[in-house]
Amino acid sequence: MAGRRKLIVVSNRAPVTFSRETDGSRSARRGAGGLVTALRSLITHNDVTWVASTMTAEDRVVAAEGGGEPVEETAGDGSPFKLRFVAHEPQAYDLYYNVVSNPVLWFAQHYLWGLAESPNIDNGLHLAWADGYLRVNRTFADAVVEELAREPEAAVFFHDYHLYIAPGLVRERVPEATMSHFVHIPWPQPDYWRVLPEGIRRALHEGLLANDLVSFQTERWGRNFLRSCEDVLAAKSDFSAGRVKYQGRTVGVHGRPISVDAAEFADLAESEQVLAEEAKLAAIRPEQLIVRVDRTDPSKNIVRGFRAYELLLEDHPELHGRVGMLALLDPSRQDIPEYSEYLGAIQRAARVVNDRFRTEGWVPLEVRIEDNFHQAVAAYKQFDVLLVNAIFDGMNLVAKEAPLVNTRAGVLVLSENTGAHDELGEWALTVNPFDLSGQANALYDALTMAEDERRRRLDAIRGRVTEHDIGAWIESQLADLDTVGFGAGTRLPA
């Protein structure tokens, strides 16, 4: 690894959030997954200032106490970093997050609109765009510009769909800045962007092209981005080189699949909390266990997964009483109507399966709706079949995490529309997320697969994930920044 670099990491959520205890003391809750976990190595090996939104009332108090200055913090391993909270106006943040970022951008990038009935682009969305998404991105950009004034040689590392506009606002004020943007979710094909008004879709693309580098989970999403830059902006894309030229600048476009910390999961699997959860699960599990671990997000395709399981039980009565499905679901974004409605659909679909097939002593489908990571890792260890049938997914880390700790030569059934499929598809059973019969057949094939074949596939997945772990992902990101002259504002050749 190269020497320590100065980095400004920008994301909607911070690696730590604060609250006030009943005794009046302040407590800090550190992030334990997702983006925060992925970027832990950055904090360990570099001088990081992290810019993120306040999420709690106590976060806002911390921000006020800092007077706009970053505060000193420490990561879980003791590594120091600086945290710069951005306190948004509450109504603006609500419009940015609950009206634009998730019901619009997330839905667009996961192909979740049927188009015959939604979306409906009305005055409310235009207002949310102007007074929410643009305003919050502007506040982020102001904070980044201030941090660049303190550390002119730092590079800026933007993350995800919440911050597509901020890079352009920074570029206008700091033309020499070195900036990279990692998009953690899929990038759809060009025609799907035409659902959004021209001004919005152009602004999103122009904001991203203000970076020096734009990275995606897979080359597939990167190619879609190059195509949409041509279609939306009439930019000139070089698909073989992974570059796009727009308004005199050349931007690198890469596929850089994110991963997990294999050693951390090995330790976690033997932790006291996970072993306790595993003992409870092992005591009640059926002969064969199908597991899925998801957020209750429409993109995760949970309802179709339940229907495919229903078809499996319909076609194979010999499995009754011998097989079970355990769905561990983390309730997600319940302030957004589409998400709360989908949670209801999940619960109704589960009742259909159980009402149809339940017998005395056998409940075919158990749904647990709670945020319990230790329970999820215990289920990772116990699955005979892991079902990941997402409609579209930037990566899907469950497909990488679970095989690392599995103890039963479990088989991965994996949607072809996940980023993980690009890496692991060779050793998974591939499914089309819309084909219920195909998913039912894949579940049956997984349940009946020979032991040696099951183990061969699982070992291959483990080897791939261990070799291409989170450390390798971090290294690839920093190496990409080096190609544009880290902190020097130089450009890729046209």
C-alpha cells in the first residue's frame, strides 16, 4: 500500500451517530455494516475527513459544538479520523431523502417502475428536486469546499446516489480538485433515464462527470453509464478504454466490485452472540433449510421468492415436513409509502404459503422482521440453500458473506441481475428473478445436489471472496486515484 493519503470521504450517513442517554451522557453508536464497514480500511491507512449528514438530534448538537469544524473521532479499531457533520434543514432533507433519493433515484436505478402507472412527475417532485435534492447537495458541496481549503492536496471520494449533484458544484469552485465517485447501486440502460425530465437527467449525468473517476460495482453498470452519457448528454464514450469525454474533460469509468472482510466474518462466526443464535436455530431447523437475508426493499424481490418456494412445495410434496424457509428481513425505509406497502405484501405472501401447506409440527415459511445481524450470521452458517433473487442489485454482499461462514456445504441460488453474479455466477445456480418456475426448479436442484458438488461450489466462492476482499477493493480505488495524479488535479489524456 502507498503512503498515507489525505482523503475527504463524502456520504449521506456517517460512520458514527450520537444519542443522549437517560442519565444525560452522550453515547456513540458506530456503524457495523455497508458503506461504513467497506471504508474502514481507508480510515486505518489514510488521513480521512468524513463529511456526512446529521441523523439524530445529538448529531446536530455535536455539529453545533464543532462550529462547522471537523471533530476528532476514532474508528472501531482505534484509528483516528475527522468527522464533519452537515446539518440540513429538516424539510429539505426529507424532500431529498424520502421524495427524490429513494422513491425516484433508487427506483429508477433498480428498474422498479412498471411505467404504466408510475412514476407521475408532478409539481411535488419538481419542488422536491429544487428545494430538497439540490439544496442538500449544495450544502454538502459547501462543506467539501471548506475542507479542501484546509487540505488543498486531499482527494474527494463521493459515494452513491444521494450525491450526484455535489461534484459539479465543487468543480465550479475548486477546478483543480481530484474527485472520485463510487456508485454502489446499478446503473440502468439509457432509455430508462428518459422517464425523468430532461433537466433532471442531464443534471445527474453532468454532476457525475464533474469527477475524475466514476466507479461502479461491475463493468456491466459502467457500460450502461457510458451509453447513457452518450444518449443524455451527447458525450463521447470510449467503451474499450473506459472513458467518456465531455466539455473538454475526460473521465475514467471503471467496474470495481466491492467485497467484505473475510477474516472479520471468520471471527464473527465464532463470537459468543452468533454461537448463541446458532444454537437456537439449530434446535428448531428442519432437515433442509433455505435461507434468505434481505432488507424489506422492493428490489430484493422477496414476494416472488416466496411464490417460487410455494411452487416448489406444490411440485414436490415429498419435501413437505423436511424443508423449511427462514426469511430474516430488516425493515427498510418505512417512512416511504412504497416500502411500507411492500412490507405488507411480504407478510401476505408468507401467509399464503403457510395457510396452504402448514401441518401439525411443520411451518414451511418463517419470517422474522427485525434488525439482528448476529442472527443473520447464524443463519449464514446453517443454510443448505441461500436464495438471492433480487430484481436488480448493485452487488449484494449477502451472496459473499454467507458462503464464507457456512458449515453445511450450502448452495447459492443467485439472480443474474446482481453484481455478485458477475463474480460468483460460475459456482451458483443462476436464476432469472422474474421466472418463478425457474427459481422453484433451482431451489429443488440445490436441495438435491450431490454433496461433493455442493462443496466444490462453496469452496470456489470462498476462495474468490477471500482473494478479492475489501482490502483489494480499497487498493483498487486508491490506485485509480493515482492514475489522475493524486491530489494534483491532473486529468486523464483525451
